[in-house]
Amino acid sequence: MKTSITLVLTLSFIFSFAQDLELNLFASGLNRPVNIKHAGDTRLFVAEQQGIIKIINSDGSIESTPFLDITNLVYDTGSEQGLLGLAFHPDYATNGYFFVNYINNLEDTVISRFTRNESNPSIADPSSELEILTFAQPYVNHNGGELQFGSDGFLYISSGDGGDGGDPQNNSQNLTNLLGTILRIDVNNSTIANPYDIPTDNPFVSNSVARDEIWAYGLRNPWKFSFDSSNNDMWIADVGQSAKEEINQATSSASGLNYGWRCYEGNNAFNTIGCPNSSTLTFPVSEYAHVGGRCSITGGYVYRGSMYPNFDGLYFFADVCTQEIGYLKFENENWNSTFESFSGSFVAFGEDINGELYVSTLSGNIFKLVDNALSTQDNLLNSISIYPNPTKNELNINFENTNTSVNSTKLIIYNIHGEVIKTINRTAETIQKVNTSDLSAGIYILKISTENHKQSIHKIVIN
């Protein structure tokens, strides 16, 4: 991580950018949007807590017909109950599978698979539910609820400690149940008879007194977690008890970690009766105290988009109580946090196909995170999309939403030292293909500029 931040600082110097976080309203009129995902295209899919998933198009318009409505299955009376998680299978374009995490009418957690409608890909088949995993919730809060597919193709699930205060049943340190954990299961060949398999390298498969599904444990309420698309590191924001909010980071291969709850809240001892030695625990890379009204963290993502190079490598999060957006930056061998005040009870972050970030509020708004330090000229071409990114042999540049002149537009690729690697003339194609097979693996900057000095800057990664 330190290396990537250093590269970003170098690139920021080259293009004279400064960091200035702003939120631009992207969509509104939703009902408690608590999860935001993409399905491999330019749309966003938003899970509303009462049990509805809606589609937001790339222009911010919301499809009038819900993608999925399972309100009859979902119990959302409590503020931490309802439809909580959504994840699309890595092969969604082919198999049409997506997964949800919800609280059912028995007030238990259900992980289910649904399938896209065969004749209309903009809606799902509500009768296609295949229940993957169900487990009891002893209280109405601390249900976790996030779903993410890792780069390994397995489904990761966050589960809270089961609720009440102080984890009275000590679920988070009890490996015989699924509470207070991150789970990791294989859902690639799910059937009614065998809804999921256990990955053979899960850490507790040979432990007779531990559940095989567990990947990590010792968590209070991991409401949101995510993977860094650059290096697959896992980032977990764990909601604290009464004093601390914490952020945990682990490499994708770090399994069996114990994050310490209820023994510790952040770095502070909480209830150490019967706890393991602290040297065996994994403590957060960052924490913040309940000061100034801060009380509940919403985890986000590490920014890996191409529109705002200054954001690269920053981990974004929020506090729902103070209506602040925060970010971590690695400097001087530490992750240092910065908070900026906005307006809204921020409950979920999302990442689009290009790595750009969004955040939702309980009141139903979705905002896009932008770097307002870019000059007006820099922003004029930001509707250009670049994909796939990372790439290997070919890059697509979509000029569909711009009116740039073909004859006056240049595509310039720089290396991290600011040296021009290649200059390409704009073609008449709406989606121009650029050969990148001759570039070595690494990070580059693509500048698209016109003769009247309009420009768009994009970070590209070559594998």
C-alpha cells in the first residue's frame, strides 16, 4: 500500500492536483438504500432495506420497475434488519446469478441466490430463490449483512455478534456459531441438495470445534466490508460499543484472524475474561473515539477509479451520526484519518464498474464522490469512460457522452515519471480501442486533450 500511495503523490505533482472531497447528487427518491453494487455494466443496483432492489442508470435515472421485490420475505421492523446485502456472481453476465442477505419473517439471517429473468435482463425472477445459508439471530441488532465476492470467486459474508450490548453470549469468540464473523463459502455449484461447499483452504476445516464456514472472527457488527480491487486486501469497518469505531485491514490470504471483540473495543480492553493472549489478536489499522457526536461507522472502499488520481489509495468511510465522510491515507508508516462534514446519514458506499465511488443516505439520496480540486477545464471531459481498467492488451475509450472534435483530440499516455510513452490521434469511433499490449505492467496516466485546452485525466493499470 505504501508504494501505491507514493505513486499517486508523484502523479499528483505531475498534474498539479490538490485534494478536495465533494459530493455530487447522483440519484434521489429511494427508500433507505443500504447497499450499492454494479453487475459488470454501467448501471448501479441499489438494495432498499424493505426488500426491493432498484436499478439506477448511468445518467442517474431510476428504472420504474424494481429489479427485485421480496418485501413479502423480508422483516425490516428493526433499524438493523431488512434486506441488507447484495452481490452479483462474477459470471453474472452468463449465469444471471446474484445473492442477497436479508432478515426473514422469523427474524433470522438468510443468504439466498436469485436468478435474472431470462427474457428481460432488467428484472429478476422472484420465484427463483435458492436458500444458501440460514442462521438464527438472538436479538434485533448487529446482523452485519454485507456480501462481497473475492477475487478467488468465493462469497464472503459479514455477520454481527447477534446483538444486544457487550456481546452477552460472547458469540464473537465462539467458533461453534456463525456470529461475529466473516464467512467464506463456495456457491459456484449450488443446488437444493448442496447449496454451498467449503473452500478447502478455509482456516478451520480441520478444527472439530469450529464452523468450517468461518474465515475471520472477533467482530461486533461489521456492517460493511470490501475488497481493494488493486491488491484484494480486505477492509472491514466494525461498529463499536460505546467508545471506539474501528477499521481493520488484512491481505486476501490472511485467514483465521481474530479481531478481538468482545475482549477489546478497538485497541482498548473491554471484557477480557477468558480471552486469548493479546498477541494472538489482530488490532485495527485505525480507530476513532466517540467524540463530537461520532458513534457508528459505515465502511466504504479504497478508491481505484480513474477520474480522480488524488483519491487513489484512499480508504473512504463515514460516520452515520455526525454526517461526516472520512478517509484514511497511508503516510509516515501509518494510516492517518481525515474527516469532512456533509449533510446526510451515510449508510452505504458503492463502487461502479470504473471504480468511481458513491455513498447513500437513509433519506434516499445517492451521491458521487468527486475531487473538486480539478479545474473546470479538467472536469469538462469527465463523462469519458475508460474500460477495462486494469487491462492487459486493449483499452476502450468511450466518447459517447462528449462532443469532442475528432481532428483536435489527442490521447497521451505517460508513465509514472511524467514521460510521454505514446501519443494517439482520436478516431471517428464512438468507442476507440487503444492497443496496450506493448506497455509493461504498471501504472500509467492517460490524458485526453483538445486544442482548446479541455482535458480529462485517467489513471490506467496494465497487468
